[in-house]
Amino acid sequence: MKRTTAPIVLPASDYSVITPDGKQPMSEPETELITSHGNRLDSCTNIIRAANERYAGEFVEWVTAVGTELRVAQELLAVNGSHASEFGRWVQTEFGWTARHARHLIAATEIMSILGTTVPRTNLPSNEYQCRELLKLPDADRQSVWQDVCDKVEQNRQAIENAKADGREPPAPLTVTAKLIRETAEPYLPADDVAPSYDDEIDEDATALFDAVKDALRDAESAVNMLKQQKCGKFIRKGLFAECFKKLVSELDRALPVHVCRECGGAGCIFCGFVRKVPRYVIEGQNEG
């Protein structure tokens, strides 16, 4: 069940003291509110860490517990007046996640809540990528698409059994994947939301663009070296810019999308941003997963 934190309206107060920075001091209710939020935020942290240990390999239970607490933490920080980036810093510090990943988990919890009213718990999405595909759909179509996906898998299972019983070659087994959800969902999507197509020149174009940026960085490095030789540049730290430029060029090499995305097989998906290819480090991460 989705949990929310009700907004708290602080009572108006007459302040007679102004702090040196020109701000009004916090009243006792405000102080208690911040303390209360801090305690609840600690509780969110503890529940998420416990879920990480308890539900290893059990996606539905894990994402339901984690996503719910992430939503509570996000709302707590918002009520407390924190900037949106504070939520990102919190999840990075506590769990090593990005804010984007945390938002995906929150959204996945919403998907579980919607689908859980019509399908058995054992038939819910089994990973975050499957949830992302459903999130691209209008709310009213998510249950229908998921049911269509489940029906396809069940029909395939029955076809395999019938073929074996008749001594025929059975069809290839069909399992629920993000790709199957995407293919099933396509008729439900507006034309503008269908994955764009890319021609075969994308690799050459991408390489050319990356090389142009690297050349610009090398030109900038040369300009800095020339500046260091001038009297006004004597305080530029030796080696600092060279190391920075080296790292930037290395990062560009690292980020060049040259390998077919294994999540979609090169068809284009939300994981690869419909580019169809991803950098080497992404492929290595998919192998580890």
C-alpha cells in the first residue's frame, strides 16, 4: 500500500528576535517538526537497508518495501523545505544510488500497486526494466498491456505442451521480458512515443562527434600550456590541467556507444535511450547483472 506523509502546517508566530543573518529563529513547533522528520528519515534508511538484506532475489517484495520508503523520504525532504537535489544526495550517501535510479524504484512500486489489484503476486514484473516499459503507457492501459503479455506467455506454454504431446517440434519458449512488453505496448502508444529509427551511420557519426570534442579538448590543453608560459599564468598549478584533460578524453572514450544493447538486442529501448548501442562499461554491467 502506498504510504504518504500528510503536509504539516506550522502555526503562525510573532517573532521578536532576529538572528544576525537576518532570519527569524525557529519556534519550538518548527524544531520539533525537523527533529520528527529526521527520525522518520532514519527509519526509512533502516527499513530500506533491512529490505536489501531480507528480499535479495525477490524483486516484488523488495521494490515494494524500498520504493514505498523512498517515496516517504522524498516527501519528508520536500515538506522540510529541502531542495530536490537533497533527495539525490541522501540516496547516494545512504545506498550508493543515483536519484534517477531511486525515482525508477518509486515508479516501479506504483506499477506493482496498480497490477497487484488484478493479477496474482507471482505474475507481477520481475525487474525494474519491465516496470519502466509499463510506465511509458497511459495509466488506463497498463493493466491491459500486462494482461496481454501474460496471455502471450501462457499461450506459448500451452503450444509447447501440445506440440510435445503430438510429437511435433515445439515453438521457442516465450518468457516475460522488457522487449516483449515493449512490443506488446507499441499499439497502445501515441505515434510520437514510438521508438525512433536510426540508420546504420550512427556509429560513424558518433565517433566523428566524439573525436571532434577530443580535438577541441587537446586544443584547449595547448592553450593552457601557452598561458602557463606567460607571466600572468605563473600560478597555474603544474600538471593539474593536463590531468583534467586526460580524464576528460578518457571519459569520452569510455562513453562512446559501440556495443549492441543486450537489453533489447539492438531494437532500441528505454535502457539504451533508443540509440540501440551502449558503451563497453554498460555491457560489462549487464554481464555482471
